[in-house]
Amino acid sequence: MNERPAPDVRTAVVLGGSHTGMLAARALAGFADRVVVVDRDALPDGPEPRKGLPQARHAHMLWSGGVRAMEELLPGITEVLQAAGARRLPVTTDVVAMSARGWFRRWPESHHVILAGRDLLDATVRAQVLADERIELVERAEAVGLLGTAAAVTGVRIRTHDGAERTLSACLVVDATGRGSVAPKWLSALGLPAPERREVDSGLVYASRLYLAPEHARDGFPVVNVQPDPHDGGPGRAGFLLPIEDGRWIVTLSGTRGGEPPATAEDFAPFAREKLRHPLIGELIENAEPISPVSCTRTTVNRRFFYERMPAWPENLVVLGDALAAFNPVYGHGLAVAAQSALILRDLTRRHTPTTPGLARRVQRAVTRPVAAAWDMAIGQDVFYPGATESGPTLRERLVAAYVARLMHTATGNGRIARRVTDVTSLERGAEVLLTPSVLLAAAIGPLKPALNGPPLTGEERKAGGLV
């Protein structure tokens, strides 16, 4: 069965109905008269688990650089998320974080994060996007190939849950199918060469569990983060405690090769207390009520396809999200990069028509800006773990890491430098802000305040968390 829209109806097809796919669909409403989102799952009406999103069981945060992009695409989405239960926390005011160089101070707000369970985040965004009558959903179907030639993609072939195949003609196809994307295979079938790609695999394993926070810590409790030191020669062990909706904490523990967290409930809190660089997270969850089993995943490799470097690129095809570049989730940048990429897609397609030569390639090259920023931050840490790459870190990576380490040390006792660092980690500004003369001078001088000798929790927070 072939589906060809009426000649005067422009159709765009988005493959994948998760965070990236839904924002891409929103971005294309207006460029196309009709946007069809294709997903393998039957997407739930509310914040419920689904098979195609196993990573939803782990901690997620949406940095303010991504929030601002989402607000451009879905005005008012922050308020809608908060009304649904999501939390907005100021950075670094409500963040208790231990870096490789010591505890950060809780400086006045410079940026923020949105915290929620992934199911809640996706369901809220999905409802907003699908409220647009121009956007429709094809569920329980998967793409099996592209239509067209090496010069131009003209649509996609899909297979529905009953095994039937049909084709969807399209003026633009967006691959937002995530880590499982087979775009390289599809491009090869069109006669195009394999894209350049790079992988940096620290061997990270994730283990997460939900807790009901102690009664007095269910509102206003900060993020707690104990980071690893990738330069100490051992495995990197880290932990996140994020306050999310319904008075819950989601706690994610991680470890690289040789330091993997346990998959058993009885070993979860002891690992947090005894194996991380500080026992704070373990001490907190010992006073909270576990309300889920431990969930584990090993799908954490940093993988990037350099489609923008290909000698030829077909018209009408764009690859976004984890299908383009998947990051180690511990750095929390995937959601923000997806939102910023969708905004780029919207802005470029607004200024052109589907017949504009080279439009897809222009989009593919433009989205490398947020992708490259997050990629550099992720591999800048992970490349130092044993076995992450065949050849180890390059000289450039060693020099950059040494400078970043000096900046992080300075940020523990210099509020201005802490703000510059979070300018970059929030994806609100590029890394060039860390290379200005004033920042270089501050890094040479070092922190202006002495190191903290413990986590900067207030007395009220310590009491609420059961620490006193």
C-alpha cells in the first residue's frame, strides 16, 4: 500500500516518537502541511513506561539551554511541566556537587535545570505536540528503508505491527530513532558511502532506583551529585540524587570498567555509601523508602556519526538526536541537544521551502553546533578511562583536560568562574567563553575562597534528609 498525499499537501515524516521526534515534529509544523510521526510502540496517554524507552528508569535532567529551546518550540512548556509535577531548580543554588577538585559552593542562580521522571517529561511534551492538528501519529510501526536515490530521499517504507508494508511519500524525512538508528545502512542502500564515526566507550554501567523522600525532604531538596575523578587511575564511580515529582528521589549510580554498581537492592545503598568518593548519597537514601527495584543498563557508549563530513548528502533527509550522536548519559546533555537541534531545524526550514537545494545538508551541518559542544564535554572526561579508546587520549585532549581541571578547581572558590563553567555545561554558551583573557587569568590565579571541607547542605536540609 502506497500513501501519496494530494499534490498540494506537503508531508514530512519523523521516525521516532520520543523526545527528539516529538520536538522535530513540532519544528516542522508549518514547513509541512502534515507531519507524520512513526513509532514502534503504542505510545501511552500519560506518564507510563513503554518498551522502546528503557532509559526512562534512570535519572534525567534538562539543562536550561535545552529548556529555552523547548520554550521557543512550545511556548509555556516550563509552566505546563511544573503543573504536571516537574521541578525547576536553580544552578548552582540548589546543587550540592562534589567535583574531581572538591565541593562546589552554592552560588546565586545563573542557570537552571528541569527535573522530572522521563515518562512524565515525554508524556507532557507529547500531549502538547499532538494537540496540533497538523501532526499525526502512526503507532506500532517501524521504518524499514528510505525511498529515493543518493541524490534525494522521497519518502520512507514502513512495516506495521501486522506485518503489512506501506510507503509514505515525504518532502522531508527526519530520523529520530535513537541509538538503534540504521541510517548508515539505509544510506548504503542508496549508494552512498559509510559515514565517519567515532566511539568512546568508558564501559559505564548505570543502576537506578526510585525512593520516596523523607517527609520533610519532599519539597525544596537540592540535587546531590558525587562525581568521579577520571585522572586517578581507577574506575570512575559517580552518583546522582534528583528530586522529581510526587515527593520522590531518583537515584542513579554509575561506574566504569571494574567499578560497576550492583544490580541488587541490598547492595545499592552500600555501594553509594562506600564506593563513591563521598558517602552522602548513601547516607541520604538509607533514610528514604525504596519504591522500585534496581534498574541497570550498559548502553552508555559515546557514539557520533559525522554525517556533515560526507562528500554527498541526499536532499530531504535529516538525522537528529541519539541517531546522530549519543552521549554518555551521566553528563545529562542528550535532552538539551535534541531540543536545540529541533529549534535549528525549525529556524532553517522556516526560511526555506522543501525545494530549496541543499536544505537538508544545511540543517545537518548546523546541528553540529550543539552536538559538538556536548560531545567535547562527554569525551573530554570519558577518554581517560582505561579501554575507552584503542589509542587513549590525544595530546589535544590531554591539554584541554588539564585546562578544564584547572577551571573546575578555580570554580570551587570563584563564583564568576563557576558561572562561566555553567554557561557551557548548561549549553547556553559555547566553550569559547572559557578562553577569554579574564577567565584565563582567573584560572592561573586559582580559587579565591578556601576549599570546603564537606557538602554545603544547610542545617535544615541535613535535618530533612535525616542526617542529624
